[in-house]
Amino acid sequence: MPYSPDIIEELEILSMFDLSSTQAGIKIHKTAMKTEIDAAKRLHKKGLVTQADGGYLTTLGLEAAEHAETLCRILQAEKST
């Protein structure tokens, strides 16, 4: 199953959150790119963030962001053979 552009955009939004603190939120301003605004709205509709323009990660959102970060680290790691 290939990643759709929408999924990639949502992953980009999730990567903006500081996972070291649950008290750190984000704000997608109305001057942001339309793709970012739409991705934040989709994440809110899916219950991953508290506000349509970002806000804070929900419990499910935190889990998704942590998995996304782990996947990114794995994919960026150089093969050690």
C-alpha cells in the first residue's frame, strides 16, 4: 500500500510536534500552505490533534507521532554491513 500525498502531509504535521513534552503544541496559521492547513484538519477529524489548526496531540496522536518518528529514524539509518 503506497503512501498517499495526504498521508505524507499528515506525517509532516505530526513531525512538527516536540515529543519530549506533552505540553508543547503547534499552531498552523491561516497563512500556512493549504496542504498544511488541510492536513491539520484531517488529523483533528481523525482524533490525533485537539484543534483543527493543530493544538496538542491526543493520546492516539502521541502514539502515531512516536511511531512516525521511529519509522523515520529507521529509514534514515545507514546500513551497517
